[in-house]
Amino acid sequence: MSSVDSWHTVWEQPAVAARRCPLFKSNPGATSAWLRLGQIKAQKAKCAPYNKRRFLNNLQHIRALTVFPADKFLPELIRLCAESGVALVLEPEIKGAPWSGAAEWITTTKAMILLNLRGKTEDRFWFSFFHEAGHILHDSKKETYIDDGKAYRETPREKRPMSLRQKL
């Protein structure tokens, strides 16, 4: 962002799809810092140009990884995402940014899935991953939103990625 005004514009009507725990208060400064750390890592990540068909196919392979421990599945998960044009970034939680995951287009040919390992349980990790993958598959590259933890969760946009997860 190039100015304080543009920061306010983004964070008063956020421009990233994200999943967070509504029980914790979110601080826009902490949230934007967490997101920016993820963006920087995603920009540096080597990825093939985004290919939706390949990403859908790789999600089938990724689903099979859910039975393995993190030290086994994580390198393969990152590789499968990267060869599909999706930079998978793990960024630790920042106090005031209770987000489990976010999805954003870094360029027109590279998407980012940002996860933070909140709660450090595999079920939360995989739910967040597939939830954010749904945003990459279904949402516009220009039109993304941040979950405010309230009514937004009930929109068709937020329910749609869950149905994708059930199909896999």
C-alpha cells in the first residue's frame, strides 16, 4: 500500500478472504502485518503459473496426505500447491490477528494460501487449507474479502468452499 488512506480503504473494507476465530478480537494493524508477512513470502515463493485444472487434480492428491503427520505431508503439500500456481505460506499467529487462514491473489498467475497453525491441530489445519483452496477456485482474482467473524460466515461465498471440501 502506498499511503495511510489506502491502508484505511483496504482495512475498513478488507481485500482478502480469510478464516478466523470469532471469539478473539481482531486488530487491523496486527492483521495487516500478518497478511503482509505472508504476501512477502508468497511473492518470493517459486510457483508455476496458476492452472485451475492442475490445482483441482492436485487437491485429490493433497486429500490423500491428510492421514500423514506434518513432517511427511508438508513438503509434498507445498510442492503440489506450487506446481499449481498457489504459494502455500505458513506464518505464525500474531497477537491481535486471530486468523486461521487467508487467500489472496498475489499476481494474476499466482495465488496465496496463508495459514498460521492456530491450535496446532491437524483437523483445523486441513479445514483451513481446504476452505482457502475453495476461495482460490471459486472467487474472483479481484474481489476478495476478509471474514469479520459475524454475518459474513453465513454468506453463500463462505458456505461454498465447504461444499468443495465435502466433494473431495
